[in-house]
Amino acid sequence: MQGKGLIKFLAILLGIVCVYYLSFNFVTSKVEKDAKAYAKGDVEKEKAYLDSMATVPVYPLFGFNYQFCKSKEIKLGLDLKGGMNVTMEISLGELVKSLASNTDDVNFNKALSNAQQQLNAGGKDFISLFVNEYEKLAPGKNLVDFFSNQDNAKLLKPNASNNEVKSFLSKEATSAIDRSFIIIRSRIDGFGVVSPNMQKQEGTNRILIEMPGVQDKERVHKLLQGSAELQFWQVYQNEEVYPVLENINKTLALTLKDTTTATGAAKDTTAKSGSKLAGLAKKADAKDSLSLKNNEAAKSNPLFAVLTPPTYQSENGQPALRPGPVVGWTAQKDTAKVNAFFKRPEIAAIIPQSYKFMWSAKPADLGVANTSKIFELYAIKVTSLDGKPDLGGEAISDARHDYDQKGKPEVTMYMTGDGAAKWKKITAEASADANNKKAIAIVLDNTVYSAPTVQNEIPNGISSITGNFTVNDTQDLANILKAGKLPAPARIVGEFVVGPSLGEVAIHNGLLSFVLAFVVILIFMALYYNKAGWVANLALVINLFFIMGILVSLGAVLTLPGIAGIVLVIGLSVDANILIFERVREELTLGKSTPAAIKEGFKHAMSSIIDSNVTVLVLGVILYVFGSGPVQGFATTLCIGILSSLFCAVLISRLIFDTLLDKKANITFGNKYTIHAFKNIAFNFVGHRKLYYTISSIIIVLGFIFYFKHGGLNLGIDFKGGRTYIVHFDKGMHTEDVKAQLAAVFPESETIVKTAGADNELKITTTFHITDSDIQADKIVENALKAGLAKTGVNYTIESNEKVGPIIASDIVYSAYGAILFSCLVMFIYIVVRFKKLNYGLGAVIALFHDVLLVLSFYTILDGVLPFSLEIGQDFIAAILTVMGYTMTETVVVFDRIREKLAESGKEDLHGKERETLINFALNSTLSRTILTSLTVFFVLLVIFIFGGASIRGFIFALLIGRIIGTYSSLCISTPIVLDLGEAKVKDKK
């Protein structure tokens, strides 16, 4: 074998990388175990312990802190960990109407309505749809008349064409989505979610948010759907606020002190300001923490133990208060404590009414290594009797990222006419004292995003905000400044909530199915292939190690479908080994020596291995592109697993064989019971093809009959929209009884109640209020559900719920169609290019459509018969594409054998009986490989089906029957069709 050294180097390198990334899990697990031991069941103490360890080095070798290690460990999906997955949609219709000053023009509003309807039906790009609809309703009229005003004068010419208006609206829509993303991200960061995941769904006006561990659904709804409130406030300077903070510190010390230390502590609190500043300066310079370590000092200075006023060393060497609007620094974990101090009645009484404390939106960069995130505290100056800000967000007409004369990033802000007049007065006051210029705080959702110092009066409403900004900083700030410009509400259109108990069950079921499936494969390979089987098993263990390491290194999220994907890859990974071992057996039968047989076996099997794995890999990529959420998790593990399997099954296993051969080891490829299995089989597959065509046709016709009988397919909510709840009852329930109770509370809506595993686990699906865009709709539906369930008189728990709006549902449907059709097209092109025969490509594609129709037929025939749900949803599409992959892997192996025999015969093609004989030979000679790979994957799927849990049972069932259909199709449909198409072509030529 050539390149042994390179393969060893790559394997060792990959192994080291995998060990490195997987090691973070062990490090964080130890810290969290220590936290539980310390807390003894107290959740708050456990959280405090982990917060305190955030910046402490915990990785023995490299000195990484806990926070860094936590970010590198394997991430669990919501279905395993519990939490919320929310899809938010920015209302572009309301944005467009606001840009047009809420015009009441009939054609304009009709165009908006029509565009929204088309979007709901699966249309793309709301702005283009709106412009097209308006041009249909009002031909010859210009849209610019609605949007041309003083605020938009810099962005839109008075005589702009409709295409220019469309470009303007598209830019405003993109800006609104970016703005919403920043605002929502800020709110989630403030909510304290651990490892949230946010992403904009490109090509749509939607934002996907994952919040592990979050269960307070109502609070999250208010947090995410609340309108943004941009404000401008004057702020106090540090030296103005310090006396107030010192007074608070003294009052807290006296209030919190116990009687035994009252006298001594009182002396501490009356120390001179100079000595206290010196102590605070030392504290601010500490590299390990901004919190006082000394318990006695913390008792004497409770506020300053967690809040450090900014200081610097003056020219005389003494500490002094740093000028500027920042009045304190606090570690993230201590911000709640500071807030609690300020809310105490005795403290609130001594804080001047003109003071309003607010935190910075982002952590400060203090240039101190190994510290937790430090937030800045500002003291807002309330100048009005009603407590309103000096200026509101409605005063902003535009804000944009720009560069100053030196090429440094800055933000240019434009005011409206009324806003400019107010801004002139505010900036004049702030810059009146040349020696003490004041700052203006830019506040969103009671959080300070920036507090620039005003250098001069700004008379024209055009301001430049400069600072130590990066390009990302200025882009974010520009979007923040436009947050109050126009309303573009963000509403929840999709939601998935999993309770922690359901997540624990999912982890248990997923790991159990994983271990059992792995053991089944190991036992099978060892029993069937003897010593060669153990080589395959070793390669399989290495493969699993690589898959997990790569997943962690890529930051992939492990979901329950992801675990199913890994388990499935285990079954598919032995496919290459089986193909190689069967070819080695053929070579041994011809009388070759073991080394020669192994060499020839790897050589002849390589083409089929590459073809079959490439087809599955391509389908996995398509699945990832067209899918979302859990489906993408499945596709990710499938793609990574295929690549890793190729490396391990082909290269690593060959390396092991060569090592054994160098040591003169006796390598066997079977035992007396298996070595002659599938030998001398000469079944006439081609001769019975009309029977197979008839059987398939009967099943498909039955499928159509049941389709019409059931009134269509049993679509899941991700295809038709709706809400689904998984409800656990204290005892077994009859679905019809529960449905009867819900009928009254869910009027004029489709409600379906099915068992979700055990008879005390029910899956309730309803379309009640699903088209209602009101933010209270979710609460209304949940209250109605609870009212209906209460009538059953049985205790219950809602363990998870999911919501899919009609727009998302239509998008998923079109994506599903696109995925299947595009997959067929890609497979057709691949087969034609690879085998250079059109009839091969047509035969493969016909077989793929045949498989899809058969699986759908079985779903319609068995729906309502089996004790689990057979819904058609995203996971079903994933199963369909995987089934297509099965068929293709089996089919290309047969095509490869046909091509090989044609090459041996020296002929380009055969016809008539010779062709039938050739195809039968190819099918029979690869039969052992076809049956064995089908059995290994089937057993793996059967284990997952039994032990994997109810949530993926329907998905695995589709894979199970798909595996059987795929095997049947590759043997009895795709290759015989190639014969018929080839013969038809010959007749046409004649």
C-alpha cells in the first residue's frame, strides 16, 4: 500500500485534534460536578459557583478558564437539553406602510394585502411582490409619491422610478431586519441565557433563536415581542456621582452590619475619601477580579465590594476619579446584586430623584486578562417632571456607518426637522463648559449603547459619533439609532418548547439506542467475517471517535435526529468493509493468496465505494441546504459520518491489514458457516421483472385509494401550520375523550389527538388562532388548552409545545418539493456522467420516484393502523432523501459490476439475451453485499425504532420501510428498467 506514512500522519493528527476538542467535555464535567457537590441541591449556589469559576483556569495543561472550556464542549440541542426554539418574523408590510406615512390609498393597501397573501402561499421577497401588485392595480402611477418626503430626501429622489423605489424599500427592509437582530440579541444577552444561538435566515425576513434551558415561555414572549424604545438622556459625570455612591455604601454598611462588628465597621466607613479612593484604585488594578476578596472589607464596603468607581493615578501620584460618564465597573455576575442594593427602600430614599442608573449594553474592554465580563454603570440625569427622556427615537431620520477624514469608522446621525431643533438645544447645554463637556447617553430598552461626549453645539441635526470603534461597532450603533425611526414589529411565527424532563428522557433513549446499535454491528461483523470482522470493528471505533471529535470542533449541535444520524452512519460505515470483504472472498475463491486477495479486493471495490458514498454525501448536502433545525442536525452528522467512514473503512482498515500481514498473521474472512454463504446463486431477476412491476403498481394504486379515503396525506404542522402540545397525564387516557373536551375550547378549528408513545402521553395538534398575528394569541390558545384538559379531571403536565405559522409551513412545503426534485436531478446527472449512459440515469431516477411513491403509499395505508404517528413533516422528507440514498448506493454497485464485465468483454454494450445474462450476473454477484449491508442497517434502525423514543419513531419507521424498499428497488426495479430502456432504444434505432 502506497502512502502509509502519510495516512499514519493524518490519522495521528486527526486523533490529536479530536482528543483536544473532546477533552473540554471532561474538564467542564469535573467543574460542574464540583459545583453540585458544593451547592448540595441549592440551584442558586450552584450557579454562583459556576459564575465564580468563569475566569478561573481549569484546564491543567493549557490553563484555559471554565468559560472558554464551556464554549468548546459539545453542544446539546433543545430536544436533549430542554429550552425554547423561536422563529421571529419582521413585519415588512407594516414597515412599508410606515415609510409611506400610513397612507389610506386603496390601491396601495390592496397591493400590500395581495403581497402578503402571495407570501403566505409560498412567494418570495415581499418587496418585489408588493411593487408588482401595485403596478398591476395602478398601471402608469409612480410609487415615489408615497415615499418622497423630507426624511427620505437623501435616500430617494422625487422623480425616482418604481425600480428605484423597490431598491430603496429593499434596503430599508434589510436594515429593519438587521436592526431587529441586534435588538433581540441584546435582550437575550440581558435575559441571561446560557449559550444562546441566533441566526438570520437568509433570503427571508425571519430570525431563528435557540435558548437552551429556558422554560418561562410567557416572559420570553414579552421580551422578544416588546417594541423597541430608543432614548437620548443627559448623564452625570463620575465626580458628581461618587458622593452619592459613597453615601449608599455607608448606609448599606450600617444597615447590613450585625451588632458585634458595628463599632469597628463604623470607623471604616468614616474613613477619608482619599484613603478610600486609594483602596479602590488598587482594587481596579487587580488582574484576577474587580471584587474585594477580604470578607471584612466587603462588610465595611458592601457596594464597593461589587462596584468599582473608575479611578486613575494623578500627576501627584495620588488616585483620582476618572473623568467621564462611567460611574462604576461591575462583574457580570454582580450586576444583579448592585441592582438589588439600589432597590432597597433605605437606599432608594437617599438616591436623588434626578438619578436613574443604567448598565452598558456590552462588556467594557478594560485590557485586563482573565477577568469575567465587566459592565459599566451610568447615572442618567432626569431633567423633566414626567421622567421622560430629553429626546426620543422618533427624532432620528437616518443613521449610517461612515468613516472620518482619517479613515476611522464613525456613525453619522441625521435628525428630523423637529428633532434637530431639540438636538441643538441639548448639545448646546452639554458643550457649554469648554473645560467640562458632558456626554449624551444613547439608550435602548433601558440599556446604554453609547455615551459620546458632546464637543460642540450641533445646529443642523447632522451629528458624527466617533470613538474607538470597529466597523462592526459602527454598523451596530447605526442600526440601534434607527430602532425608533419606524415600526417594524417582530412577531413569533414559529416556536418549539421542550421541558427538561422530556430532554432527559430523550438523552437516555438516544444513548441507549446508540450503544445497542453499536454492539449489534460489532457482534455481527465479528461473527460473520471472523478476524477480518474485528479489523472492521476497530476501524468502526476509530470512525466513531473521529465523528464525535469533528462534530465538537465544528461547533455542531447534537440533537436526537443527530444521534440517529450517527447511529445510521455506523450501519452505513460497514457497507464499505462488506463490499471490500466480499470482493476479497471472490479473489480467495479464485485461488489467490491472502495478501493478493486483499490487494485486489480493495482495488476492485474502490469504484463502487466512492460512487455509493458520493451519492449519499450529495443527498446529505441537499438535505442540509433545504432542511432546517433537527433535519439539519441529521444531515450534518450524516455528511461528517460519510467522509469519516470513507477514511476509516478504506484507508485505516487497509493500514491495519497491512500491519497484520507484515506480522504474518492468519487473517480469515469468515467461518465454516458463513464463508460459502450466497455462493452459486443464479436467480433470474430480469426474467421476473414484470411481476415486480405489477407488485409495485398494486401497492401504489392502493396508496392512492387510501389517500383519497383519508382525504389526503396526514400532514404535520410544519407542512400545514398549527400548534402541537405533548401532554403527560397521571394515567392512561382515551384520545376520543380528550378530543371531545377540547372541541368546545377550540371552536371552528381542526384538532387532532393521538398517543405519543404510552397511553398517558398524548400529542394534541390544533389550528386554533394559528393565523392570528396578535402577540396574545399564544396565551389565548394555551389557556383554552388548559381549560379543556382540566375538564378531564386528570392531572397533567405540558412537556413540550411547537408552533408553526402558515408562512413558515408553506416555505417548508416548497423546500421539500425542491429538495426531492433537485436530488433526483443531481442523481440523474451524476449517473449519466459517471457511467456515460442515458438509460442508466433514467433507470436510477425512475427507481427513485418509485421508492418515494412506495413509502408514501405505505404511510397512507398504515396511517391509523399503527400505534404511533405517521405524519408527513420535515423529518419524513429527511427519511425520503435517505431512502433515495439507500437505493442509489445499491444501484451504483450493480452498475459498477456491469461496467466492469463490459470492460472485460471488450464490448461497449450488449443486447438481447446477452444483456439479460449480464444484468442477472451483476445482480447475483453483488447479492451478498446487497443483503448484508441491508441487514446491518436494518438491524441498526430496528434498535433505534424500539429504544429511540416516541419522538423519532415515525421518522425511523420511514427509514425502516425505506431500507427494505431501497433493497427491493435496486434488485428488482432500477436495473431491470435499464434493460427495458436499452432495448427500447435499440428498437427505435432499427
